[in-house]
Amino acid sequence: MEKFDYMAKNGYEQLIYFYDKTTGLKGITCIHDTTLGPALGGTRIWNYQNEEEAVLDALRLARGMTYKNAAAGLNLGGGKTVLIGDADQCKSEAYFRALGRYVQTLNGRYITAEDVNTSTKDMEYVSMETKYVVGLEGKSGNPSPITALGAFHGIRAALKYKFNNDDISKYSFAVQGAGQTGYFLINYLLEAKAKKIYFSEINPRHIERMHREHPEVEFVKPDSLFGLNVDVVVPCALGAILNDTTIPQIKAKIIAGTANNALADENKHGRMIKDLGILYAPDFVINAGGVINVYHELHNYNREEVIKTVEKIYDRLLDIFKIADRDNISTQEAAKKFAEERMQTIHQLHSNYIPR
């Protein structure tokens, strides 16, 4: 992978490797764009096959955070940290304090938070060494319920646009992933009396929890989920799940979920979904509830204000769907256009110097 060529092509600012010999911490922080403010994005731990895979994940996720933060109306840029290792083996107080020290060296250009395989407890250790961390207990806390709430409103918006009726009780859903955001989203759908919910999951503990708490939610094998005859497919697991194999299987008229980078190829697969007459809620718009939640932690956290801001995802998606139809482009392209226009406007606004 020619990293500098890739960075130049996609407008990246920094790619930082770091290593701590005491704890074995191995990580990469990527800062994509800071036009709107400091880069914010979580830290995930994953047992990547090699460094190239980790770098590509950091690059894609950081760029996704730029679009997510811009489209959500936040004064933040996009960044991400990936840590290479087995989360069941490497995590400790010293490990996350070492991470905090590296975050501190960026002097506020990057703010971190929890992500895949990290938790609010882990971020407490990070906060012992840096002030540039959000998602802490006693403040905004676990962002997953708020991410799921935003996706719930996004699903309602998609139903309204596609069927002119956002009453959840009239529709059926196939949810991929029931660990964090998927679990909370299923609960919101059940509270709204969804007609039928199927779910797939690979973690036995999460499967058992769903069977125990909600036996009416039907388990299906992961390779069967996308072909179900439902109204909405809801991807809530890892990325690149919408691809050449899965998209042709989909019978649903809507795809809307919390998974980041759900499209394996955002241009090719965004158009493929459009050509099939399926309405896709762009991931970085519909799953912005979590980053909205932690953003408010930087400005005197008030949960009521967070809920009000998250509810705006409904109207934002309706605007993006209209742009897609007006310009005859995929909803993914429309969402990027929506975000880029805001970034360009603010960049031009900052073209003149004003001392503060």
C-alpha cells in the first residue's frame, strides 16, 4: 500500500504509529481532516492479520468520522485509533494509560473515546494521562444506547420516505448483530411494537441473552439474514457487509443500521443498492448518535439536549434522501455531498483572520 499516495488522494492530514515496550501497546492513530475542529473518533482493539490491514482500517474509519461529524452538524473533524492485539489478552490499566500518553502528545488535535473492544472503564484509565478523551462514566457514558436511538429515528425516516408511514408496528426487521448497538436497537423496535424481528449473531453470549430476554425475536444464521423477506435490513456489526455477495440477496426495500463503513465499496455498492430500488440510510449519518453524545460531553453534558440533537437525524436523512432523488445519485453520494458542503462553507468562513 502506497500510504502517502492514498493520503493525498483522500485528503488525510496525519498517520501516526506508536509503540510502548512496557505494555506491548501497538497502535495507529489517523487524523483525516480538522477543518471543522479537532478530530474525534474512538479507539478500537482488533487482532488484525497484519499492519497493512490495521492501517487501512484506521484510514477508512477516520475518513468516515470526518463525514459523520460534519453531517451531524458538529464542530469536529475525523480521526480514529486502532490497536493491534487480542482484547482478551492485552487490556490493563498500564496499557490504556500508555495509550493516554500518546493521545496527549497530539495536544488536542485528536480526541479519543471507546469503540470496538474498548469500554468506558478503559477510557477512565486513558483519562489519567490525557484530557483529550470523552465517553467517561459519570458524564456521557456508554454511547451505544444513544447510537441505537439515533438509528431508530433514522429507520423511521427511511420508512416515512419509502412508504410514507413511519409506524414501526407495520414493518418487519432483520438485525445483523445483537451485541451493543444492535441489542439496544432491537429493544427500541420492540418498544415500538415492531411486527416481526429476526436477528443474527456470532457471539453465543449475545444469542443466549436475546433468547432469555426476548424469545419472540427469532434467531437466524448469519448467512441467511440478508435473504429474509422483511421490510428493513439492519446491519449492526462490522463494516464492508454490503458487498457483491450480500446485496443481490436482499429482498428488503430499506437498509438502515449502525454498522460503520457498511458498504464494501461506497461508490460501486451505493449505486448497486440504488439501482435495485432499495433505500439506503448512509451509515455515517444514521449512526451519529454516539458521537453526538460524546460531543456534548465537551460542552457541559445535558442528556435532554443530547436526545433533542439525536432526534434531528430523522430530518437530516429526509433531506439527504431528497438530494439523492433530485440529483439522481446514490444516498451515500448525497450524504457525502451534504457533509462536504458544510465543510467547504465553514472553511470559507474561516478564510479571514479574527483574533480571539
